[in-house]
Amino acid sequence: MTLQIAALASGTGSNVDAILACIAQGKLDARVRMVLSNNPEANVLELARAKGIPVWAHSHKDYASREVFDRAMREAVDESGADTLVLAGYMRLLSPFFVRDFQGRMLNIHPAVLPSFPGVHSGRQAVDYGVRLAGATVHFVDEIMDNGPVIIQAVVPVNFADSEEDLMRRIHAMEHRIYPQALQWLAEGRLKVHGRRVDLLPAPESRGGLLASQGAGEQGPWMVSPALEGF
Ligand code: GRF
């Protein structure tokens, strides 16, 4: 069923852009009803406005508490007609009531292979730690930051010459594929949550395979699990 998306973002918006591109290409059965931000200066708002998408942009600093801010945002989400929340670089924890109300309908993307490197600066942490593999995770949101059931993960290599920016560029390229893919699976009703585990139900015409898929790019092969289906 067509997802009616409200996207929450605080920054650049490259993931929102990738989602919009996949919708435009007919790969993702969704519509972005609204983009919401706690940062009125965020680039993602320009991007949304340029595409005629309604925006809600207010600084959380102008509200008495997290809960008051989240209730105002929640009202806007309800009025937009959205049924699915997409966190795309939204840099604030959401109130428990918000998370509960959208359980199973709220996704987040994190630039690390969770549970490694939750929180901010995960690219910096990966480079400093000296890991040889890094990546990105799309997961359902629960009340703990970067913690909910994992839908899809992508792995990319880390080279010793990499700066944080080099690594983040590589990670972002995979994010732009796995986030629309996860949303398309949600639209197809193929994600079933069992505790911490998310089963991907087969597509009607499924080839039945999971695991490795070749990613294009200078460092391939990159691994994505479950395998991408056309993203
Ligand atoms: C992404 O790296 C995402 O994983 C993290 O915030 C970043 C947002 O980037 N949660 P963008 O604003 O979508 O370009």
C-alpha cells in the first residue's frame, strides 16, 4: 500500500532526496506528505520547498519542553495525512508517546553497522577505532536511540588512508539505496517483526536468495543484507 510519509530531518537531506528520486522513478510506492525539522535553517527544507512539499520548521528552543515540541510536531504530522515516519538525520530523541504511537511505522537510518557506534560521529569513531568494515543500518524506531529492530544493513570497507569524509561519502552512497529499499518492503507489507528480528517475507516473484549483492563503485564488492531488489 502506498506509504504516506512524513520525513523528520535536521540537516542536509540527501536521504530525503534519494527517497524522492526513487518515488519519481516508480521504484518506491510512497508519497512524501510533509518534511518536518527542528532546524529552520536545514538544507532539507529548501529541497522540500523546491519540490512543492509542505514543510513544518520550528526550533525546539522556542518550546518549553521536548514533550511540548513533540506534541506540536505530532499535530502537524496528523494534519499532513502521513501514516509513516521517516527519520533522516533527525538529531533529537523523540518523546516516548510519539514512538509508541508509530510503532512499526517509524524508521531511522544510522551511518554504522549497529550495534557498533550508535550516536553521533559514528564515521569518526569507525576511522579512529581502525575497523576495516563500516556501513549503515535501517531499523524500526523504539524508545532507545539507534536501538530498534534491524531491517537492512550495508557494509563498506574502511581504508587506512580514509578521512572521516571519505568514509561518510561511501556510507552515504549505500544509505541512499538501502533506505528506499526498506521503505518499499514496508509498502509491500513484507516486514514482520518478531522481538528484535525482522523477517523479510518473500516477494511473489522472489528468487529466494538473501545475502551478498554487488554494489557499484570503486571499492566493491559491498555487502547488503537482505539483498537489494532493484535499488
Ligand atoms: C545520515 O548519515 C543518516 O544516517 C544519519 O544522518 C545523516 C543524514 O544525512 N542519521 P542527510 O541529511 O540525509 O544527508
